[in-house]
Amino acid sequence: MTISRATLTRDAILDAAERLFAEQGHDKTSMRQITKAAEVNLSAVNYHFGSKDALIEAVFQRRLDALNNERLRILDTLEVQAQGQPLKPSAIVEAYFGPLVRHACSAGAERRAFMPLQSCNLSDPSGAITALFEAERSVVAHRFTRALLTSLPGVPEAEIVWRFHFMLGATAYAIMGADSSSQVMNLHGDTGLDANVLLNRLMAFLLGGLRAPLPAQISPSSSLQAGQVHAQTDRTPGVTDGRHSSSPL
């Protein structure tokens, strides 16, 4: 299949913009810098995107689409294989966070650039990028939280949502802060962003949080549910066995 010249030009602009946004922030990147890096003129950028704001949105949209499509593809496959039975929570968690870790740790500089972009999003003054992230994430996150609710019927929905929220934060910090944390804590040895190593460590941590007993203040009617979660936690191996545990989680 032959790729059109227009598509090649559009991709070159996106790649250049993504790399520059990651290096210096989208607010400090000029259109002149983007056109020079992409080896195109300003009219080409205006033709394909119309404005810098639209270009910024397109950069984020492209990476979010690829990431979320992979997540949903994995979840779809797991549900087909389960033949109507609830999935193990560990499989659901890995289906959501595994693609993000592999995406961040991939060799391609254009994909690695997405993580600094996500970091920039946290301090986005206009709120446009934040709104885009929330809109994309809410649809996919809803699908995954529903899957967790089905697999953990004894855990209230609000608690599932909170724990999913905590897992998002832990994963984002693990990916974006791994190098700096290694330096601050004077860690030695295997501290790089190797996808398999990071995912094994992260999954053990996330599943430990997911297995935690329910907070005592949930409600008196939740005591049985809390007892069930305590029992599940007591039956499971240590969290270091997280990815290969034989427990329901």
C-alpha cells in the first residue's frame, strides 16, 4: 500500500512537534521550530492542522488512540477467552497498565516522547490538553472499572474507582520519575526503564494495593465484604508474586 505524500507530510509534522513538545514544552515551542524540524513550510502546517492548538491536540490524540486501542484489544481478547466468566483482576490491571509501560519504555524516540508530554499535561495552563486526556481516559477507564467490578463483586464501586485512581497515579510516577528517583535514592544496578522489569515491579505494587482490606469506615453493611477481602488477602502469596499469583486476584 502506497502512503500518500500528504500523509507523510502530516506524520512528519506530528513527529517533529511531538519531539519538540517533549523536549521544551508546547508553550515554548514555536511554529518556526516545528516547520524547520519537519522540513516543511508554515502553509503545510496550517493546511493539515489549522493552528498550533489543533496541532498540540493532534499530537496527544495520536498517542492516546494507539495506547487505548491496544488496551481495549487486549481486554476484548481476554473476555472472549473467559467465555462469560469474570476475569482475574490481575489480568485486567495488566491489560490497562502493561501497554502504557511498554509504550513508555519502547526504543522509538517518537513514542518515548509521549511520557514527557503527559507530564507537561499535568501543568497545562489552558486546560485543553487536560480536557482531552480526561475525555479519552474516561471512556476506556470506565470499561476497565466495569470489568473490575464484575471480577470483584464484594468490593463497592466507589472503592474500585478510588483504587483505580491510585493505580493511575502510581504508574504515572513510576514511569516519569524512575530515573530521577534512582538518582535521589542512590540506587545502583538495574534502574533503567526496562519494560519487563518495571512492569513486574509495578504489578506487584498495584496488586498489593488492590488486595488491601477495605477501609473500616466504608459502612457497617460492608463488614461481610471486608471480611471476604481480608480472607482473600490472607490466602494469597506475597505481593511479590503478583503477576503469577494463583489467588482470585
